[in-house]
Amino acid sequence: MAEANRAAKKGKTFSVKTMPGFTTVAMICFIVLYAPIVTLVIYSFNAGNSIAFWEGFSIRWYFIALENTVVQEAALRSLIIATAAAAIASTVATMAAIATTRTRPFRGRTAIYLMINQPLMVPEIVTAVALLIFFASIKVATGYTGLGYLIIAHAAFCVPFAYLPIRARLESMDSTLEAAAADLYATPWQAFRRITLPLLAPGIIAGAMLAFVISLDDVIITEFVKSAGQDTLPTYMLGQLRRAITPEVNAISTALLVLTLVLLSVFFVLTRDRRANPD
Amino acid sequence: MAAADTNTPAISSHEARVNTQRVRRNWLLSLPAICLLLIGASGPLLIVLIYSFLEPGDYGGVTWKPTLDAWFKIFFRVDIFDETVHLADAHLSIFWRSVKLSLLTTLITFAFGFPTAYFIATRSKRQRAAWLFLITIPFWTNLLIRTFAIMEVIRNEGIVNTLAIKFGFIDTPIQMLYTEGAVLLGMAYVYLPLMVLPLYASIERFDFRLLEAGYDLYANRWQVFRRIVLPLVSPGIVAGSILVFVPSLGAYVTPRVLGGGRKMMIGNFIELQFGQGQNWPLGAALSMLLLIVVAVALLFYVRAISGERSHG
Amino acid sequence: MAAQEPAIAIEANRVSKVFGSGQNEVRALDDVSVKIRQNEFFTLLGPSGCGKTTLLRMVAGFEAPTAGTILLDGEDITATPPNHRPINTVFQSYALFPHLTVAQNVAFGLEMLGKPRKEISDTVARMLAMVRMEQLANRTTAQISGGQQQRVALARALAPRPKVLLLDEPLSALDLKLRKEMQIELKRLQTETGITFIFVTHDQEEALTMSDRIAVMSAGRILQIGSPEDIYNRPSGRFVASFIGESNFFEGTVQGVKGDTAEIRMPSGHVIKARLGKGKPEGSVTFAVRPEHIRLEQFGIEGTIPAKVTRTVYFGTDTHCHLELDGGERLVARLQNTVGGNAAYDTGMRAGVRFDDGAAQVLID
């Protein structure tokens, strides 16, 4: 048998876990996953106007993007919305996590779970349509067309992302700590303020970062909810794609990528399971 | 206020009071999140449902007259001249494309994602974290940017065509962008991590000692894979497939960027009703239809997840 | 087949296994050679990390030797993958397939061998009857107890009728009572099927009660191979003597050798007779005496070694009497308890110690 011959090399242990071809496919996957992104980043440094022909290294597109007032405004808007949404989402998610974790099951807990995770379940386009209809009528009724709509929408779909790391952190916390605090005469509020909150902080920060990243990346809901002239960076880019593309879009993408990467790295450091890294 | 569920009949009044307080506290703490989600996510879905039973307004919006017209129009059209009822071919072809591309996306991501997840799960503990991180980075990276990256690679002036012409494989660029193939490629690319992660979770829990038992009992590699690995990680396969299928079905950005206006999927078709189409009730009905399909898929997902737990 | 030289089922020929390299190098097996006969119940006995499981996994095909060969019925199978070896394993974790029923687990090997359906169902029924599991054939493996899982693992490994059955500490997960039952059951199955069993354990009692022959292993080497009586009564070295059962060790000087008996002078001046193993020792030697081979007599009786009782510990069936010889050596004697108990010796009393004939064994270390 071919298989027997292949293993016939002396001293070569029969590898139980190996499946033929799997490593090759995995390597292809990793290459395919990164090749387009790397190409995109490389061409953001193209001196020429094209994203196909390489005309030498330059960072001029970054300056062009920076000096573009539309991009400036969109970037600022993105940051404002993401910051506000992350702050709101992580605050309400923290409260909800405290209510739903480390407590005996109570009537309605499943309903709260479902509610919190609802944005993960409903297709984004459906939520986008729903918010378009809902906010359109409010806009008509109140006349208010500010960033508030976008912030509420973003905060809402960020809640489950903020909730998950906070809940994970709470679940891994020793539940006797509050009891110990209470035993040492702390009121429930003091126990929360002095014990729970400091221990929970890394989870909250991690949750806020995830929420920030998610808000920063959003296209669909923003595209539907935004009023005229309220482009964020992603919707600005989506609009640009219809025109002739210059490496400016690559430059903006690269900047966003770097920001995401930094936030994610911090997130992983914060949520790293210390038991998994004994040294 | 609802008292806590309990089967113990002789519950002391003090204990009951503490329970009630606890439940009230939990609800109060959850209230801000609930309100936010009611306004910013769940509540408006109800309005969509209502809109799907109304008549379209002249320039978008609705007229408050109840009708099943929108739901009817999803599948049928009435001939303007002889008023005969026909299947709405244009709509059906969009649905068909959505389902077809979503299934194909699921298949492709599985074909590539399974070996990848298996590869990661069979690394040493230290290496695993690094490989997983490599999968998670694209997962959290802006979907638009990733789609855009694919677009740059496959457009006529993109790197693939440029290189192919340079090396003389072809004379004129191959039109890849704005085809179904491009949409498929893009969706497989952006949703691959969604397949790999649950598969990894499942394979990582797999007891590899069972493989030794399989080989010991005369199974070859294929039989070990087919008869032992696949059945035992099937909950992960179901989970991954649904996690890819659901967003594929509702995809909007990828078909818009890579399919252009031509290769529409349900998501784009819904948007069209709120834009140029000016038919909000039809858009609302389509949204509800999509929601129903997704809900059914998610029910399977929940069952797969609980199946996973009972295996462990 | 003529039966003057028993046929060999498995032979390990100068096998070594090195894991890792450089500073992390671990020599799991160090030039091990052993011949395991057909139809015998052979046990690899040793503490954890002695290399017994590595040797077993080599026979199964899951480890390749760094040097040396493995032979099955005289044929070199060193490079044969496990699924091409007519050898089956009962794994320590049982490794039952959780998605299959009891019957499907037992049928698995037969299916992989492409046996006809009728034969498979017949064999499965027979195997399940043999391990008395026919009633639970359609249960999943999660629905049966540990002892039952053990039986299924056995039936599954025996169903393809392998030439050799490997058992990797299969009883370690069971409680004491079940373990005793399974010991008898395993021995019965081995006799009934006539298949060569290679059994790995760190439990000396398991090894002694079931085996035809035992190989005692330590630090990657085989120290002694022999029948349970051989191993127990004639341990070759200090490790074997202390790992299997308990032993008292004494130093002494050889005064003379007569046949396979040596006269040894103890530090106290008393001379005792001790059996010799291989070789002719000279000068100072160590010898071992089992606690149950020591008799206590009244102080001062001719031929006894004077001693003092330092402590007695009651063990139900017997009493352990800790003694100190006048020469300073300490030892333990195990005295069978009678109806009246063993009140004769109490802490602080003087007594005379006598070794049974042939109780003392010279060690070769």
C-alpha cells in the first residue's frame, strides 16, 4: 500500500494527527487571507496615481488624504461616533453583565440575553432598514438631524461586543471576594467600588475597545441612518469606490487597519488568559 | 414584581423578599441596555413588520392603508395589460442568486477552513495562539477594507490581470470584477474567519486519542477522518456553516462593491426599494422574509451548539 | 509445531527510543530486548516513566524506535503503520468512540477490515456475550459505567482477533473492587481466546496475579524477566526486590559459596545462608529478606539473631513488627494474626530473629 510505503522510513513515528494536504491548504489560506491586504497596504505607498502600476515609493497619498477636508471631517466624525458609542455601549453592557452574571437564574434572564445579543442575530441590512424608517419619522417630527441618531444606532449594535469580554471577566472572578468585602463591613456599593470595579476594569476597557473597533468599521447601518453630509470614513470610502480609485483610498484603509490592529493588540493583552502563559 | 421561580413551598418571607429585591436589582441594572437596544435595534423591527402590510407612498414612505400587496409582490407580478398573475422572475433570480452564492460561500469556506482549523488545533499550545491571532486579525478588520482589497486584486487594472498580461498568459485583461464569481470570491474571503473559529473550537476539544484507537482498529487516514473526526466535530461544522451562511445571505457591501449594480443579492435589492425603487413596503416585506430565514437558520445553530455541549 | 522452544509472538530487538534532543533529550528506552511468547500473558511492570508505555506503543505502531527492530512472528514490523498491524490495543482512557453505540464500537475494526456484514454482526454478538454486555449493545458509551466501558474496550480490541492484544494500564481508572473482578476476567479472556496479551501496569499486585511472565522495567531498561514466583522470590536486584512487595535489606560479607548457596557474615557476627542469583559474589554483598519470611522466637534461642522490638503496627490480617538487630540494622517482620491476636511481642521486648530457609536472596546490584 502506498501509505505503508510512505511510512516505511526508518525511525519516522507514525503521526496520528496528520491529515494529508491539510497543512498545505492551511498555508494557502493564510497567504490568501493576507495577500490582498498586504497588496493594498503596499499600493498606499505608490508614488503614481494608479493602484496597479508601481511607480516608486512615496507617502504623498497620506498627505493628500490628510489635507482633504472631506476626509478630515469624515475621520473626525468616525472618531466622535465610535468614542461616544463605545462609552455608552460599555457602560450599559457593564451594568447588564453585573445583572446577568454570577446570579441565580431569574425570570426573564434569557430574555435579557436574547435582547443583548439581538444585533448579532438580525442581518445588518434589516436593522439598517428598520432604523432608516424609524429615525426618518423622528427626524420629520423633531427636526433634529444631528449625529445623535448615528451614535444611538452604533451604541446599540456595539452592546453585545462590549458585553462579551466584560461577562467573561466577571465569570472568571472569584465570587467570594465581594462576600469577603461584606464580611469586612463594606456596604454593597463600597464592595462594588473598591473590589468589583477595579477587578472588572480590564474587561470593561477590552469591551469598550471592541465596541470602538466595531463602530469604526460599520458601513451599512451608517449608510442608511446618516443624514446628508454625515459621511464617516467607511461610507466616504464606499462612495469613492464608484469613482476612479486612487491610492488615497489605500492610504485611508491602511490608517484604519493600523488603528484597528493597535486596538486589537491591546484587547488581546487585556483579555489574555494568564493561566495559559505560565512564564 | 415577579417572584423568583421556586418549587420549594415553604419559602420564608424574608427569603422571598431578598429574592424579589435581587430580581428587581438585576432588571434595573439591565434596563439601560434594554432601552438602548429597544430604540436602536429591536423596536424598529416592529415598524418594519407593520410597514410590510401598508401601501407604498408616492415618493418613498408609506400610505396608511393595510394590504398584503407587498408580500404578494415578493413572489408574483401582475401583467399590466391582461392582469394575469406570473411568478416574479426578476425577484426569484435575485433570491436564487443569494441562496446559491451563500451556499457556495459556505462550501468554499468549509473546504478551506476545515484544514486550516485542523492545522491550528494540532499545533502546540504556544503556536496555536499565534495562528489563531492571524485568523482573528482579518476577522476584526473592516469588512469594507477587505472587500476593497479583493477588488483591487481582481479588477481589470488589478495585480492579477497586470501580472498575467506581463507574463504573456493573456493579451487582454479578464473581466473578473462585477461578476458572480467576484462576489463569491469576496464573500468567501471576508467570511472565512467565521468558519475557521467555530471549527477550531470544536476540533480543539476533540480527543485525539480516539484517532489512535481508529488506526489501531485498521482504519486508514480517510476512514479515520470520515468515521471519527467528522462526526465528532459536526456541531462545529454546523455552527461554522450557519455563521457563514447567515451573513452571506444578508450581505450588502460585498455584492455592492464586487458585483456592481448588476449582480444584486437580497441585501442590495432591499436597499433598492428604499432608494430608487421607492417601494418601502416591498423593502419591508423583503426584510422580514430575510429575517425569518435567518431565524430558522439560527434555531439550527442553537441546536448545534447544545449538541456540542452534550458531547463534551 | 514441536514445542521444545516456545514460539515467539513479539520480539523487541535492541530497541532504543530518544525523545527530544540536546538538553531536553530523554532516553525513554535504552537498548531493550525482549521476546514475548505466543499465548502468554506478559506484563511490563514498572513505575511511571520507566518506558513501559513507550515499548507498548512501539509494538502498537504509534512510536518508532530510534534504534532497533520490532518483530511479529519473526517478521520485521518496525515500519508498518498501526492500521496494518494485526495488533489491537485497550487504551488507558479506553478511547471509545462517543458517537457510536457499544455494538458499533465493537464492530468498528471488523468494518475497517471489510468483513462481510453477517460475520460482523455474529462476531459482535459473540464478543458482547463474552464480556457480558449483550444487554447494553445499543447504549452510547456515555450511558455506561466505567467498568462497562472497560469491557467494551476489551471486546472492541478482541473482535478482529488480533495476534497480540496490548493493554495499557486498563484497570487504573477502576475502583478497587472492580479492579479485582477485572483481573480475574482478563485472565479468563486470555485463556479462552489464546491471544498473546501484553499488559502494562505499575501495580505489582496486578502483575503478580495475572501474568505468566513479568518484565520489570526501570529508567528505560528491563531489569528482570521471569515468572511471578521468580520475580518475587528471586529478585535480581535491589530495585526489583523493593518495587515488588516489601523487602528488608542487609549488608554482609561472603564467607563461602556452596552450590547456589552462600554463607554470609552479618556485621553482628552472625552467619546466615542466602541463595545466590547469577554470578559468584565475593566480598561485601547486599541480600534481601521478605518480611513474611522472618520468624520471631524467644530471645536467646540458639541460631537466632538477638533483636529488640521497636514498634508494632496492627494491619488486620497481620501485624508488622519493627525490630532493631543488635548490629544496628532495622527490619520489619510480618506476623500472621491468629484468633488470639499477636500480643506476644510488644514494644521494647527482646526477641530472636530467624530467617526461613531460602528466605535470604543475594542481590546482584
